[in-house]
Amino acid sequence: MLTRKQLTYDDSQAMSTLPHVVAVSPALQYTDNNAPGRAGVTAIKGNGKTMQNTILTGLVPAQEQVQDLNLTEGRFINQEDLARAAKVTVLGSDTAAFLFPVQSAIGQDVQAAGMVFTVVGVLDKHKQAFGGGANPQDNEALFPLTTFHYMHPEMLDYWITLKYDDAKNRAAGGGRADRTVAAAAEGAERQAGQLLHLRDGYAAAAVGSDYVWAVPADVFAVVRGAAGGGVG
């Protein structure tokens, strides 16, 4: 049975040198193995309350730019937090509202993964989920990537998100990488795929959908395919 190769932090650093790429954000999420299909789901405590199903993510400051995140209070994770592996967190809007309904979350302590963190920021709401209702992404807690390594050292498979300079440079001809292999000679998607292929020891010319999954606008996320190097 083929298993998907893990992306690494070094992969993200290599991608940051690609033309057209203006920001790169490697991230890790906690996966609760007792809840199949629910990646990054756990609980977070604060103010005598417990918020269930919170998504725990370790990331770098560039995530704010890559995802165009907005805050309603406080600040985002910064380089000093990353350098010190600071015990700080940025809460999603629903998480903050549940734990601290009548007071600001900024400066308050919360507990996750058996550790105590100080809240330094609160995110604005994400776009409403498809079909209406609450967006699960609004129930999240973000941590410096270096801190997250202490929280969940077993999590090693990175999710890497790239932001490029212009829509025309994403992939010539548009669409997902598996439909633009021939046309996107200089597109950012193809370049990222080529880079990963070279790092995996394969020919740069063979690039397929095992490597790049595009998402709308000027951002795309990168994943590796199954071990063994097969590409579509």
C-alpha cells in the first residue's frame, strides 16, 4: 500500500525562493486519532469553560499574509514568538466568544495540550460555511510553529501554503495542476511541483497532480502524493 510522502519545513524554505511566490507558510495541525476524519480536533479550556472540537494549528507569521487574515483584537503571531517558542495563542472568533463572552480574551490564559498559553490576538470571522451555519474554522487556536513542536512533537507532516504575485502566474490556462501540466511552463504551480519532484529525486519534467492542489484566488496549497513517485 502506497503512503503519502510527508512535506517538510525545508520544502517550504525551498519554495520561498521560487519566482512569483511572495509568501510561504508551513503549518502543522494536531490530528486526533480517536476521531477519524477530524484533523486537528481537540478541546481548549479557559475562564472555567471548555470549548470542544477546536482546531489546533502551529504556524509562522507569514500565514497572516498568505491567508489575508484579519484580527478584531490584539496581534498575530510574530517572529519573536517564533524565536522564543513563546506560549502565546491567537484564537478564532467563536473560540474567544465562547471562552470569554463578557470580557476581552486578550491577556487571558487558556489551556491546550496540557500547557498554558496567553491570548495575544482574536481572529475575525471566516467566510460563512457553504450552505450557511457556523464555520468550523472559527473554532481554532493558532500557535507559533516552534511552540507547537513542544505541544505535539509527533506531528511532522507539514501543510504548506504559498501566495503568488499575480493570478496570471498561478498556472497558464488556469485550473488545477493536473490539468495544466503541459500549458503552465512557468506557472507558480508547476514550478512548485517541479521543485518537489527534484527534491524527491525524480525528473523535473514529470510533474502531476500528486504535488500541487490549487485553491481559489492568489493562494495555493501544496501536498505530496503517494510514496513511489507516481504522477498523473
